[in-house]
Amino acid sequence: MTISFDALCELVRGAVSTLPAEKSLSESDGLTALGIDSITTLNIVMEAGERFELDLERLDEDTPPPTTLGELRQLLIDLSPVTSAA
């Protein structure tokens, strides 16, 4: 499953009330520069988990925390359910 950047932006805008609606987002934007701390990142991941049925059990303490929107998107994609070929 591919999670679109637009879908990620929707999640981010829902989690960060101080982000101006007219602010253009890119994959290179740093999370802290957008006002996204570790708790907010976790909330975004949890919301994405519910919305996209991600396998959050694959997260562990060795998972490096994302620092940009692109890294966050890749983390979510990596947590997508694995589909096996029949």
C-alpha cells in the first residue's frame, strides 16, 4: 500500500492546529520546524494506523524516529500490511 503525501498532509494538519492552512508542505520539511514533537508524531502514526490499517506491532524501540515528513511517510508505508501472493 502506498500512502500518498496528500493523505499524510491531511493527518499532519489534523494533528497540528498551529499549522497555517496556507502553508505549503514538502517531504523535506522537518517535523520540529512544523511544531511536531514526539508525542504528536506518535498521535499521527496511531491515527494513520487506524485509517490505513497499518501493522503497528512492527514498531519497536529500535525504529528510528522520523525527522522529516518524507521519513514519516516512509515509516507509514513500511508499516503497511504485507500482502502475500496467492
